[in-house]
Amino acid sequence: MAIRNIREMGEEVLSKKCKLVTEMTPRTKELIEDMLDTMYESNGVGLAAPQVGVLKRIVVIDVTGEDPYIFINPRIVESSGEQTGMEACLSVPGKTGQVTRPNYVKAVALDVNMREFEVEGTELLARAICHELDHLEGHLYVEKVEGPLQDAVEEDDEE
């Protein structure tokens, strides 16, 4: 499909609340494919539609590199526990910050066939679900950062 431009912090589209998806259209299917391509090309674990400039309640997440989740109109119905860790975002390039999130979440969403499904996640998956669903409400992780944002350090393969 296509790699879309990722919107960055400060762009108005990232601060707006997204609209519900009421039907699966060819254009929406194309958007989802483009979001997956864009997420993988950018080495992300999640991407929300507003990050590519579309105000629809669609999120893609892949924390394993094997089987992506596609969430349409997702909502968190249960959460518990707590985890604190470093978080980054494709819309806030080169930065990272410490954020506390639930350690467990249960989310309900529609799949590409507009059928409801449920996902339970802990640790990284729980963090990713919370992070991406925040985008659908017009919020970035930087609003939750404990302490200052830090420069992200690239992993260096050399010893």
C-alpha cells in the first residue's frame, strides 16, 4: 500500500477527538493497510489514525512483530495494576519520557469485518493500548510524563 506522513506534536489534528467508524469502506481498509505499512516502516509498535492525519477511531498495534491488532472504535473496559516505564511516540520523534500506566487492560473493539472482539493485555501490550487510545481522544503521552522529556538514545550495535 503506502507509507503516510506521520503528524508531529504541535499539529492540530493530534489534539482533536476522533469520530466513530460506522461502516467498513474500501477507503477505510486502505487506511488500515497504510497505517500498518507506516508503523512497520517507522519501527513503531502502534499507530493511531490521527497520527497520519485522519480523525477516525482506528488503531493498529503490534508488540510481537508477528500478528498485528487492528482496533476500530476501541475502548478500555477494565484496567488494573500499575507499571512505570519509558515511553516514546512516532509523533514526538527523538524524545522519550517516563509514564505510569495500568499493567493490565481489557479492551473491546471492532475488527476489519466490523465484528466485536476483546483483547486482554499486560505490560507492553497494555501500555501500547493505553497510549494509542489516548491519541483517539486528542492526547499525547507527553501530557503524562513524570519529569522532563529526554532525548531518545539510539541503540548502538558496536561495543
